[in-house]
Amino acid sequence: MSGGRPPGFTVGVPRLVLGGRLLFENFRLRIEAGRWTCVLGPSGVGKTTLLRLIAGLLPGALVVTDDGRPLAGRLALMAQQDLLLPWLSVLENALLGWRLRGERRSRAAELEGSARELLARVGLAGREDDLPQALSGGMRQRVALARTLMERRPVVLMDEPFSALDAITRHRLQDLAARLLAGHTVVMVTHSPLEALRLGHRILVLRGRPVQVSEVSAPESPIPRDPGDPALLAREAELWRVLAASAGAEEDESCAPFSARS
Amino acid sequence: MRTVLRPLLTAAGLLALWELAVRASGVPPYILPPPSRVLATLWQAGPLLAEHGLITLIEILLGMAIGAVLGAAAALSLALLPPLRRWLEPVLVASQAIPVFALAPLLVLWLGYGIGSKVAMAVLIIFFPVATAFFDGLRRTDPGWLELARVMDAKPLRVLFEIRVPAALPALGSGLRVAAAVAPIGAVIGEWVGASRGLGYLMLHANARLRVDLVFAALSVLALLALALFRLTDRLVARLVYWQRETLPGSVHDPEGRSLA
């Protein structure tokens, strides 16, 4: 991984109104360096908006990193949709970032070699020249994971990256991502308490309007954790209670049509 | 095989009906010739039809090529230059309301009786569907892709040529298909207004001399040309957007048979 040691950072949002609704006010969140932070919360609470604010896709947030350098250029994004370009091969998709930055030809061989290696590690050896349409949903998301890793960026933002997959595929990809992203600073939005408990060093629940953060203690064991672990299951019940309570707080809002993504 | 045979059988059936109707009603051949007579004329007037058909074909192909290039270039420059877009886009939309055919006499006046005025006519007709379809495609890029590119610190020109343009190629393809369908109309209208050669000219002349059989013969050559042009364009477009599969049930193109290279 290039781009230096993964930084921790603090996001501050003084005030953000989207679609006529006050989402954030005096919001502050600390993201620890080199750890997985999982963000849960009811739909429409502002989870995706928070990621977009950190990524700089939405203005209005102040991100202060530990090392004082800006976050821009040091983060990669992985969304719920794989966002593969259908006209590019699997290999070309994995190299998309370098292609879009107009990387010099002298590095092409090195980059391609490393992309092939990454694709092999996500189990796609031999599929490098296929078009995305020839792949299953799980395979496509693995290409997206390879593309994210290929960016070699210390901070990775993930927005429900595995939610469109079937249970088995999701389980495997969680393991894979935990292994390959070890040491990165990861912020992952999810709506699955179990996923948060498997992968999160920290588990945060967003609720209310403007958004409040509450932290649920995560297990101490290393990730990815075994979903059969009794400690995990006990906490899952607790997490469900917190989530149900936070959703209840939204109840009167849920009648209003919302335009912003969750 | 069946997909070729079926329309041919339908056409043969219609021609047979036509033949029967003419024979039964006794309509004189200078009003409505039977298809057998048209076929005979096609054979006899072959060299004449070939000579004029070639002129029309050249006009259509030139018009198609120039119109497509100009249309695509116009769409690209509108997408590249926002100020240009603000000034020109409303004009582009409004100009589509002008019936281009009405300009044909002017074009003949300006560019003469030769091939130039017909090519210009075809270019004008082709330009708008290509330009508007491509431009529409260029501005409807999936926002997810653009955000991904932004987080990747992509260069703007790279985004245009690596993401926006390829994503707009299916739309450009639709524009080109429409263009292929209207291109022969442009050339023939140009020839009707004033020409010394070409299928349109030949039809007009034959019509005046009550050689309706020759009119139909020229018309069938024109139809063949138009059909061939459309098929050719369709093939080229399918190759251009190689990643798109036809998904309508029972579509003519076998999705598995299409090249993915």
C-alpha cells in the first residue's frame, strides 16, 4: 500500500440541510487510523451522505487528518453498485483509476502485473479479459473490490458494498475484504448488524435529525469474526434493540417522502 | 434461415396479390403495371438503373459520412464547452422544427444541379438526429461513474473519452440508425428538385412519360439501397456497442452469436 500510513481523521459538519431537511448540525465524528468503522442506522438518516461528505463529493464537511495533509487523493470508494464500465474488460476495469489519471506508459506493465495478481487473489484468475456482463453479481463485486484495492489508497469508504449479494457470496466477500483491507482506515456503511459485528473494530449507530451518533461496543477479537461466535450473537441482539429504538425515533419522519439517499 | 425466408414469403404473397388485382381489374399498365412487368423492366433497364443508382448511392453514402461526422463533432463540442452549449443548444433544438425539405430548392440554387446539392441535403437531414441523439447520451452519464471518477482524481478529458463518450455510444447508434433511414429520402428529394442524374431524376422523368413500370423499377432499386444501408449501419452499430446485448425476446440477432471482441 502506497500513499503513506493510513491516517485517522475527524469529520466535522457545522450544518447541512438536504432536500429541506436538517441532516447534520454541530456533527463531529472521529475515525480511527487503520481500523474498520462500521456505520449503521435507519434508511434516510444520512449514512450515505456522511460518506459523500468525507469523500468530498458533497461540500460542507471539514475533514481534519492526524497528519495534517488533506484526505483528497488518499481515499478510494466502493459503492453498493459495482460501477464497472461494461465496455472495459475485467482487467481494464481493475485499472480504471490509473487509466483515468492518465498514468504514464512506463508504469503500465507494473500496474497490469499487480492488477492481475489482485484479480487472482479475489478469485478471478483467467477472467481478466472477460467483459463484466459475463460475470455473476458476486464476481462483479469482486472486480469492484480489486479496483478499490488497486487504487492503493490508505482510506477506503464503502457504502453497503455487499448488500446486493446472496448470503454465501456476501460471507466470502466479507472475509476477503477484511483480509485484503487489513491495515487500511475503513469506513463502511451497512444495514446489517451481523456484518457490522463481523467486520467492525468500532460500530456506530446514526439516528435522529439532526444526526446523533451512539457507539455500540464491538467484540475485541480480530476481524473477520466468526458469525457463530456466541459473543457475537449476544451483541447482535443488543444491536438490534439499539437499531429498533433509533428507527422508532424516525417513525414520524418516515411518512415524508425523502429524496436523499440513506 | 427462417428469419430471412419469412419476410421474403410475405413480400412474394403481396406481389402475387398485386399481380392478380391488376389482371382481374384490367387497369392499363401506364397507370399500374403488374409486378411481372416491373420485373421485366428491371431486367431490360438494368444498365440505366445501375448508372443512376450509383449516383444516388454515392450521394447517400457521402451524406451519411459527412452528416454523421459533423453531427458527432457538434455533440462533442457542445458537451466539451458549456458556454457553447448555453448559446447553441436552444438553437439546435429549434432548428429541428424547420422542414429541411423546404430548403432543397435553395440548395440546388446555391450548389447547382450536380451531386453537391444532394449531398448537402442528405447531410442536413442526417446531422440533427445524430447530433441530438449523441448529445443526449453524453449528458446522461450514470452519476455513479462520474463520482467514482472524481474520487479517483480523474482528468476531465479522460472522463469524457473513457466514460462519457463510450456511455453515449448506444445513443449515437440510435441516431445513426435513424440517419440511415432518412438519408435516401434526402438524396431523392434533392434529385426531384433539380438534377440531371440519379434515381430521383429517373423516376421523375419516367413518371412524366407515363413509364410507371420504370418508376416502380427505380423505386425498388432505391428500396434495396435503403435496406442495404440500414442493415450495414445496424451491423456497424452493433460492433460499435459490442457490450450491449439485444434483450427483446425473439430478437433477430442471436445474443450469443454477437461478437464480444
